[in-house]
Amino acid sequence: MRAIMDALSPSHPARRIVFMKAAQVGATEAGNNWIGYVIHHAPGPMLCVQPTVELAKRFSRQRIEPLIAESPALRERVKPSRSRDAGNTVLSKEFPAGLLVMTGANSAVGLRSMPARYLFLDEVDAYPPSADEEGDPIALAEARTRTFSWRSKAFLASTPTIHGVSRIEREFEASAVATLRAAALGEGKA
């Protein structure tokens, strides 16, 4: 996990980290740690995508709200959720110079709601083929990072499902090819 967490640092040259992994090895926790790091040390707009909006709500309540509540540094930056405070709801957490929005891969509106410097795509093999019939959820989410160009960072994580059909397998293979191509061209890490 150390190499993955290092690659998620804004100072690391990698812009896209793809983690194809076994079940329950800490990928989501790495993403949660990254969220905490962004809030505390490198604020900016961040989009966290779960397979569905319902799972995004559960993720927020079970993982992000406790992360914030149990960390004094995060607690002082992110105010508690209130129904009347549009900045801090179950799916949106404002903090100085940044915003965390959580959504589902099944919501095209959620995937095109904002520009994002940071993108955490969790359990991508559970994503639907299309978000509200508007296209691939991964492509829609990654389009949110264009505003930030070379300063953007995306973390895709998932346990693979069916060989040959798995999204994370495709993304992992594409990343490996891009890394090899960059190395062959002498461009360093992709």
C-alpha cells in the first residue's frame, strides 16, 4: 500500500493509479486516507464515485463521516452535516479551498456536476455499463479532471470480476501498456 499512497501524493508524477486487487486488502481504506490527506494537506475539488448513489450514501455515513469525526485535523476543516447547510450533506463535504462530492456511477448528473482535481473511483467492476444512458461512468468521471490537466490525479480500485469483461482488468492492462510505452520513449513514469 505504501507505493500506492506515495503515488497518490500531489508531488508524485503519476496522474492515474489503477489498483486491481483481491477482496478486502485495503484499497478503499487507501482511498479514504487519500481523501483525508486532500482535505488536510492538498485541498481541491474531489469526486468520489461508488457503484450506486445508495452505496455512496452508505460510504459517506459508514466511512467518511467517522473518518472526519475521529480526526481532529479533519474535524476542524469539515463542519458537521446539517440538512439546511448545502455545503455539508451526506454526499457533499465542503472544506477550506476544497469540496468532496460523493456520487454513484449510475448517476450521470452526479458524474458531470463539477470539475475535479482528484478522482476516486471505487469498485469499478460494479459500475453499470452506462450512467443514465449517457455513457461510460469512468469516462464521464475522468472528463471532470480535464480542467486540472497535469495537476489532476485519479485512483481507480476494484476487485476484478469476470476475466475478459472486468473493467478494472481493462484499465489495469491499459495503464501497464501506457507505462511501458512511456518507459520505451524515455518519458519516465506514466
